[in-house]
Amino acid sequence: MNWNKWVRQIHRWLSIAFTVAVIVNAVAVGLKKYTGWVGLLALVPLALLLFTGLYLFLLPYVTKWRSGRRTV
């Protein structure tokens, strides 16, 4: 598996972890058991999603730039 496929797979699993963290956060608020660390629970995968998402977003542009093909 090459580097791009690894990043895509990591991004997918991070999105699942973020969704679970948001659900846990909502349940904690609903049960009135909210604490500070529960709120921060979703920030870790969200920060990693930012970096992998930016990489995946810029990948086609960098590939096109490296190949020397310019579209007019």
C-alpha cells in the first residue's frame, strides 16, 4: 500500500473516531455528566483530520504541479 492510500485509510478511521467522540460528548451532556476532558475528547481526532484532510485536498494540485502539466 502506498503513502496516499495509507493517508486515506487513516483519514477514514479518524472520521469514525471523531464521530464516536462527538456521540460520547452528546451523551455526557444529555446525562449532565459533562467534564472538560469529554469536551476535549473530540479535538484530538479533529486536529488529525485537519492535517490528513489538507493533505488529501492538496494532493491533486501538487501532483499536477509536479508533473509539469498546466491547464489554461
